Amino acid sequence: MVDRDVGELPRGRLPSERSWQLLRAAAVVGYRVDLSELASLMRRGVVELLPAVDELLDAGLLTWSGDCLTFVAEPDRAAVLDALPPPVLAALRTDLDRVRGATRPAADPPDTAVDELSRAVHLVRAALARPGAARLADDLHALLANLLLLKGQSATARAAAERVLATQDDRLADEAAGTRVAAMALSGDPEAAVCAEELLATAPPTSTSAVAAAFVLSNALWDSGRLTESLRLARHRVDTGAGAAPHWWLWQRLGLINKLGLLRRLDEATELMRATVTELAARRLTSYEGNRLITQAQLLLAGGELASAADHARAGVTAARLTGSPLLVPHGLAVQAEVALRSDDLETAVGLLAECEAVRAGANCLPSTTHTWVAVRCAARRHGPRRAAAMAADLAGRALLLAGEPEAAPWLVTTALAAEDTELARQVVRDAERLADDNPAFPTLATAAARARECLDCDAEHRWTSFSDVEQAIARLVAQGMTNRQIATRVKLSPHTVNYHLRVLFRKLGISSRAELVRHVPNSTAA
């Protein structure tokens, strides 16, 4: 416990009396503060308030959230309210009622362009700002954490969940722990998988936190190329997680359906989708219809049903936006872009990719293999193989692309070779073969790896036959471990001429060492 008056803490962090006055007025307005409303309450112009606003921002007490100011920490706001004498607090609230009476009630969200989740977040925050909210604060923050997670606001969702966990309220701890680990994963925190493993080891198998942790860990295993383990965990939790919170039950199912579709296990995925649709209707989880439609669109795309995939994706994106959850919106847009690209409508595909990026810029969303696949092919169509190869070389999730798109490995090899990036082509082959070796249960991976290897070998054979007899002879002798002087004796040339021919070979192959040259010599041990 802190041994000084908590009400003095915020004031001690402020540089001036004017910022303290502004902070007290803001605390009365609520957790989320409209600057115009605050100016009306203080009977000042907005411009007059700006210096004090800057001081509060610099002190870390307030922050911008969209077009409103919000308190960084709810305890700071509570401390400010506690420090106000009751008569002053009552008078300020009377003034605030007068101001709002001339505009709109605090609890009413804006009437235009407000989705369901934004409206719910507004209502929860308004409830937290009301007098007497302290007794319900933990429940409200638990609800807020879930809402913010669905909106892709992972940092604030995690903070709300951790606030609930700090209270050690057993009623709320289970779901708060699940929300926290999911928010960590959504923001890309590398500790998310470790946290998920710890939860799985300690939480009851049918608890919400265990189901959420399994979802996170299954995705982490998939990201690392351990596809068999990822599916095994996802299938197990689909069977055991029916008693968890409904939204986590649903995410577990949608995640498994998506993975099965990417691996072309279409019969199993379709059957699970049918059962999910039936159970969604029975549970009346209408707010998740957009996410379900987008997942089904990806499944239809994997099955080659392009028109139906595009229709489901459009409907899913519309429904998800009305709900206010962007988590799968880039997936839905990417499905539409893929259909457009296959129809040779490059302009539409590029526009949809730009829309994907705009969504991702405003929220944390789940990664989309389809988006990556469309983006690299659009780059090749618009700017040529060099641009596409550069994108592929920088892809942190290249293994995910190879796992989810059977055509990706041979296409990337061919594109890399067209860009004269032989090393990238060889790396893609190695990645594809490693993925197939690590996951022998999925023949599509072995087929893709074999096709990629064939593309590379055909190119190598073509290059080899284009070399002169002298160049081939020198390369073979290099592969036998001979020095330039030894090679010169065998081919009856000077060492200088042998060195010249080696430089020509290096330039033709885009390499820089004798070891790399050996890999291009047919039937050599390193080829």
C-alpha cells in the first residue's frame, strides 16, 4: 500500500495550477473527454485550454484516443475525484448536466457511423464514469477488455484485463487471463506463446483461459511451421472447449476451419463449418456472423468456388464492420482481391489490398496468408519479378505462405530465377522441403516442394548447358577440389585464364564463391 494520500499523486506530477484545474474538470466529465464539452464546462475557449492539455499529455495523465482525451489510468481519475470537496464536486456535476442538456446525454453514443462494439465500449466507459460505479468497476473492466480485444485494440484490452487480474477476483480471473494472452498474441508480443503454455499447464482443460491459450498456442505452432502439432491442439480443444465462453469456443472453431482449408482438408473443414453454423444459430451469436462468413469465404476460395467466395467475403466484411470487429476484415478483403486477380482485374485487386492496409493501420488484426499471396503476385504484375522477389526475400512469414498456398513455392522459385536471385530460389526450395519433411502427414506440402525443386533443377540444367565446354570442365574440376593452378595444368590454360573463366561463371550464376559454384555442377555431392 502507498502511505501517502493517493489524491495528491496526480497533482504532484503537474507543472502548473491551470493543468490541475483542467484535470479536475476532466475527471468530472468522465474517463473519455470531449475537448469541446470540457471547454464549455470551464467556460473557456478550446484554444485557451491547449497549454494545459499539453501539460497533462506530457505528464502522462491524459492521452489522445481518436478525437477525445482519455485518462491513461483509471486510478488517477478516481484519485482526482476523491480529492475534490463534495460541494465542489456537486457543483461541477450540476454544471456538466447543464452543458450536456444543451448537447446530448453523456451515455448516448453519436447517432452516426457508430458500430455495435463502439457503442458498447462507449456505454461501458460512461458507466465507469458515473457516481457509485466503483462497486461494479471490476465487472465493467472485464467486459471492456473483451470488447476492446474484438475491436483489435490489443494494448488497451490487455491493460483492462490486467487490471481485473490484479483484483484477484475469482469470478473474473479465468476469462481475464484468456483475454490477456490473446491480446498479447494479437499485438505480436513474443512472450504470448510462453504465457499460453503456462495457462494450459495450470488452468482446467474446459476453462475459458485454457481454450483461449490453446487458440494462441495453436497459431504460434502454425507460425513456426509445426502444422501437425498445431492441428492436433486445435482439434483437441474444439472437442473439449464447449463449456468455455461462447466467443472463445467460436474462435477455436474458426481457427481450425481456416487451417484445414489452407491444407486442403476440405471435407473435414466443410463438415465442421456446417456444425458451427448450426450451433451459432442455436446460441444466437449473431454478432459473430461476419467472422463466420469471412472464414467460410476462405474455405470456398480453397475449394475453387470463386464467385461464392467473393459473395461470402463481401457479406462478411459488411457484417464485421457493422459489428465493429476488424480482426478478420483483411482476410475478407484479401479473398475478394484474390478473386479479382484471377479474373485479371489487377486494378481492383490493388485497391482491395490498399483497403487491407488501411484496416491494419487502425487496429491489430489476425494475419492473412491470402493477403500476402495476392500482394506478392500483384507486385510481380505491376512492377516485375525483381520487386516481387524483394518482397518475398523480406517476408518474415514465408513459411506460412508456403504452408497455405500450394502454388506459392514453385511460383516463388520461378519468380526469383526471373529476377536473377538464385540464392532466394534455393532458399525457397529449402524452406518448402523442410516444411514437407517436418509435416509428412500433408502430401500437398511434399508435392509443392517437389515442384519447386523441379523448377530450380530445370533452371540449373538450362544454365549448365549454356556454358562453354571449357567453362563446364573448369567447374567440374573446381567441384573435385582442385586449385586454379591444378586446373590450369589439366585444361592446358594459364592460371590467369582459369581465373577469368571462373569470374565469368560467377557472374552468369550470380554467385561469389567456389563453394556456391559446386552446387551448380551436375552430379556433384553439393549440387
